[in-house]
Amino acid sequence: MTNLFYKPDGAWVGDLIPFYKDGSFRLFYLHDWRENKKIHGEGTSWFELRTSDFVHYEEKGEMLKHGSASEQDLNCYTGSILEAEGEYHLFYTGLNPNPEFVEDGVPLQCVMHAVSTDMESWRKIPEDTFYSDGIHYERHDWRDPFVFWNDEAGEYWMLLAARNKEGPSRRRGSIGLCASRDLKKWEIRKPFWDPQMYVTHECPDLFRIGEWWYLVYSTFSDRFVTHYRMSKSLSGPWTAPRNDAFDARAFYAAKTWSDGNKRYAFGWDPSKDNEDDYGDWQWAGNLVVHEVVQEPDGTLTVRIPETVSRHFAKKQAAEWGSRIGNWKESEGHITAEANETFACISAGSMPETCKISARLSFATGTRSCGIMLRASGELDEAYYIRLEPIHNRLVFDMWPRRVKGEAQWHIDGDRPHAVELEVPIDLQADTVYDIKIVVENSVCVVYLADQVAMTTRLYNLKAGSWGCFVQEGRANFEQAFISVPN
């Protein structure tokens, strides 16, 4: 089926565990029933998607079934898969929060093991289950195992989302380390990385491109985001680039995998309570995929997957219409002068599923400029994808930022732009920046300059036009068009 930002019927996509085999990405994911759990039963299983183009997905259904209420893996949470020793090995988190289970002295979380000869059916090996030893690490935080072969050490290594027993409670997070020679018995060692900065480091991932190693993890205590660190050695030091994230608040728990040519990051765009722009973010949502690219200096950038971009093959040039402010049109260009004010212009109706593309530049001193989404006919309501040169950042915003209703505006004032929906990027005057925005229903993903991505949700404004805007400055837009699938 065609579903750019996949979600199963009646459920949601949680953490993804990617693998590539026989020309397809095998995307195992935590299947979240949410409010339907009473119908479908308690517990979380691994389901599987398959895709070769990130446009068409085949749902394969439940692949790793969760255990009963009296078993450790009532919830089968995040882990990893590797091919080794003549089989496929699946390591996962077993978690049973039932009070009667935990009160028996069993830790909340553990690492569990399953194997397969074909990745179609999995056989659990309960005797391989192991827990934190409670010496260096806390016993109840022991999850998200990522297993790989360490050629230098001649053994398998397992990275874990763990917490040290000692230290400030909100800075004990570490990436735990275990080692094995047979994938059955594991030696618990001191942390692989112990920065003493976060509550924990969820969904650790590790890969190498050329001379650089990359350590990927997600946090929720500093900010909700998937970070990465880089090093030329597995022993570190692990350094942070200026922009150390793949996206912003609405792309979480990302793990990566390669098809042997290109590498991709697989995360999820969280839904919001009551499908409301002002609702709280929820756990799980829709699948989002970014291509990950290594730059000459070793840092990583993200861009739209080529197959997704090509999917939008039917182009329509901007149809400039209603406007506010002073706009000048020439062949292929439109420019606004708004040195002390705000200017915007409609570019035509915006379908529910579309890709918006443009090349934009701005003059020295410009405060902000960018693209409007789902703007009202009077242009007084819209979502804004905003470049802010003064802050060197890309921001998601909307106007008006409603509070409890119009009567409350004079009491509460306007809200700020959406918290944590911003990404850093160097923005220079008189430089052309390519922007691509993909929208499908409520999911919106922005790519700027083939460097950064920003994912968000569009709930409250259901339809409208797209367009361009500039505030306190001058901006030029060229090659602006919208495209839809054939």
C-alpha cells in the first residue's frame, strides 16, 4: 500500500528495529494498540513492515508475540537483529510492570533472546534471559539491546540503555556494555559511554562510515530528540557536532540501517492528544524515514529519500494570488520588500498529500522568511515553516497561536512558537536555500538545504493554500511549485 508515513489500522508505530535483506528493508516495530488494548489484550509485540522504496509498505503482522501477564516479556520492547552463527539473532527488552510480578523480586526490565533461520518465524530462548547484576547498574533500567560484532576485540558487544547506581538521579544515564563469544552468555562490563548528563540513553545504535564511528541514542530529560556522537575509535572520545540531532521534537527513538549504499534513519512522529495542535505529545505515531549522509568533515546531515521525492512526479507551478504587502513578480521569481512589516502571498491550493519545493534567499538584516501551509483565504491563519537568520535556525510555527479562545488573548497573550520544534542551521544572506516540505494528512516533514530535517504535526488547520512570507526584510523565491503523486 502507498502510505509515506505508515501507521497500521487502529494502532500506531512505536520504536523501529530495521534490517535489510534480499532487496527490502525489514522494519520491525513496536505495535501500539493504545486505547484498543482492552479489545486486543495487554502487551506489546513486534510487528513487521517491508519496503524497498519508503513509499509502498507491506504489513506482515505480528512476528514476535508478547508473553502472558505472568511472563517477563508481557511487553516485547526495543532491541536489535543480527545475522551470525548461521542464524538470525533477535535481542529484545522483556518488561512486565504488573505489581504482582515485580513484587516477586524480578527486575522490571531484562534482555531476552530469540532466533530464526529465515526471519519469518522466531523461537524464543528463555534460558538466555539475563538481568543487570545490580552492582554497577541499577536493576530496573536494562533495555534496548543493540548487538554487533567487534572485530577488534574478537567478540560480540551489546550496548544497552542503562543507569548507574551512583550519582545524581537525573544524570545517571549511561550506555551499558556487555560482551559475549557465543551470543548466549554475556559478561557485564563498565559503561561503553558514561557522560553523566541524562536520565538515560534510549535505543542506542552504532555504525561506521569510513574512519568514523557514530553513536546514536535518544533522550527525554534534556530534550526529546535523537542525538549522535562521533569518534574515530570505539574507545572514544565521543565528540558532539554543532548540530548533534537528526531532527527535532517530533522524530524520536530513531535507529539506522544501510542497504549497502545509503544509510537511513527510522523514527516515529508522535501523535498528539485529541489530534489537537495544542495537545500533549504521545508515545508512538507514524513512521518517518530520513536519508543520512556523511559530510567531508565526518558530520552527518539528513535529506529526503530520493524515492520519496520522485514519488511526487506531477508538478504544478505556483499560482500567485491573494497577498499582503508589496510583492514583485518576474519570470520564475517573486520578491517581497517588507523592511518594517510582514508580507505574505498565496501560491495556490494545497492538497492533503503533496510536496512543496522552492529555492529562497534573503537580504542582509532580514528577520525571517519561509513557506506558509494551509493558509486561510484571508491569510490570517496558517502554519509557518520559518527561517530565522538572526538565530541561525529553522522553526515551525502557526498563527494565530490560540490560547483558550479569543476572549483569553488579552489575558494570556500569545504563545511562543512550538517548543523544541526548531533545528540549528547556518543561514547566510544572499545565499540560495532549497526547501522541500512533504505533507500527508497530519504529518509534515521539512528538509532544508539537504542538511537538516524537521518533523511536525498539522492537526487544527485542515485545508487551505500554500505560499511564501517575509517579515522585516527582503526575500526572493524561485522555482516554487507543488507536486502530487501520479
